[in-house]
Amino acid sequence: MNVWAIDKDIPLKLLLLELVHRYGENTLALNNQEQHFQAIELCAVNEPDISAYIYTFGQNSGRYGIDLKYPISMHNIVGENENLTLDQIIEIISTHLFS
């Protein structure tokens, strides 16, 4: 994934760079259907039914929000994790997608 070629907000690119650095280039898949400039949806390559929707819109500068998606939609966690730091987002992604 060429992070700099993706038309997304700089904080999202920084997050993607950190995730690629930690987990490698071919461990995460980016949902290309997400068209919002300030949002991405990620999943582990081998687990497409479990994903994380990360966004910077509606957040303080340099902060992120994240929605956690599961195969059974009633288990999704939406709107509860907002204004988080980069470290907090990475910790949540690590637990959600790699545990």
C-alpha cells in the first residue's frame, strides 16, 4: 500500500504509516469504497468481516474516532471511541484486528 498515493487526510496517512511499520505491508486491507477524505475502513487481510472505521471528521485536531465492526452488526461499537490519540487508536486497532 502506497500510503502517500491515497487521497486521505494527513493524520490518517500517519496512522497508516505506523500500522504498516508495526505489522508489515500485506497484513491490512483498505476498503476502497470509503470515499470520505477524513475516513478509512481497515481489516486484517485474512479477516474481512472484522473491521475498523477510523475517522478524523468531528474530532479535535490530531485526534481520531473509531467504530469497530463485527460479523454480527448488533455487536458493532459505533460512536463510543472519539477524540483519541494516535497511540490510543493503534492500541484499539491492535486489539480489535490482531487479537
